[in-house]
Amino acid sequence: DAKTTQPTSMDCAEGRAANLPCNHSTISGNEYVYWYRQIHSQGPQYIIHGLKNNETNEMASLIITEDRKSSTLILPHATLRDTAVYYCIVRGYSGGYQKVTFGIGTKLQVIP
Amino acid sequence: DVKVTQSSRYLVKRTGEKVFLECVQDMDHENMFWYRQDPGLGLRLIYFSYDVKMKEKGDIPEGYSVSREKKERFSLILESASTNQTSMYLCASSMVDRGGEQYFGPGTRLTVT
């Protein structure tokens, strides 16, 4: 699986959009970008994934650059409950060794 | 919504005890996983299962075993608990062809004294 690089921490004002970047310059053509988050003392939560098109669901939007070397997770209106560690993962979609490998992630602090 | 439940949120056991951690998912997922999470080490895969009675070792299977007698249930067994097995244990499940989209339980914080 390709390596990802994320900032260690970020702050965001409550109600504003939180934009979390991720670099994955070694991503291969069949690898997807996945985002998870982990709120303190809880299990990780799947958020969204994408291949090359931008994706949106009820939780967030995922913007992937045209060259696929980086992506941004957008939480459109951050709330205090969005304070968590956010993990960007790049991996194949389905088969093979199916674990998810979390790096350090970005600690997002939403400020009132 | 996918729901993955774990039998306990907090557990305290003594060294040498046999420990059972239970995980149940309600979405008919084929794949189930056991991870442990430790500060500075991230998430590490212990075992996974892709079908009933099928299991595969992950990165750190030593000191653990698993059981999957029913599709919805995946158990992690610590045969003889040791203090270095004090950790947060996380169960996850996924559909067979969507391995990157895993749904996690709330975790069990196990302390071995």
C-alpha cells in the first residue's frame, strides 16, 4: 500500500469548513483513497473513499487531485463532535491482504 | 447502519487467566478482523477471518487464537494473559469485496495485572 503524509494537527473554528490534506505521491492506478476518523476512546469510523472522482456523502466530501498524488477531506460545517484523529489510507479496493494500516493521522481540534 | 458490538468496554484480568473477547456484527459481512491499538504503534492486525471456520494470522498472532463458528461472531482468545497484552482491542468487519471499508466496534480496553 502506498505511503501517505498528513499534518500532525490542525485547528478549525466551529461552523467553518475543515479541510484536511493528505499527500500520497506514490499511489498506483488501482489504489483507492480512504478516510477514517477516531474519536477519543472509540473505535475508528469509516468516512469516505474514492478513486479519482470527487466524492460526497452525508459526512464529508473527498477531493482528489487530477494526478491523484494528493487529496483533501472536507467537513463542510465542523462541530465540536468532529474533534478526532483523521486517517488517510491508500490501498487496493478489495482483495489480497485486507487489513487497514493507519499512520499517525491528523488530530483535528474544533474550537468553539 | 452497520453495527459491530464487542462484549465489554473495559476488562481487568490477572496474569495467566484465559480471556475471551467477543465480537458480533449484524450486517452479514464475510470478513472480520481483530486489531490491537497501542500508543505510538498504531493499529496492528492480530487475526482475520474471511468465512466461517476460516482464519488467517495477521501481523502479531503470537499469544492469541480466534474462533469463528458463526458468520456474525468472531472471538479473540488470550490463552494465558500477560501484562504485555494490556491494550485496546478492536474488532472490525467488511464485505468480502470491500476490504478497505471496514466497520469497527467500540473497542475493549483490556488491562492485565
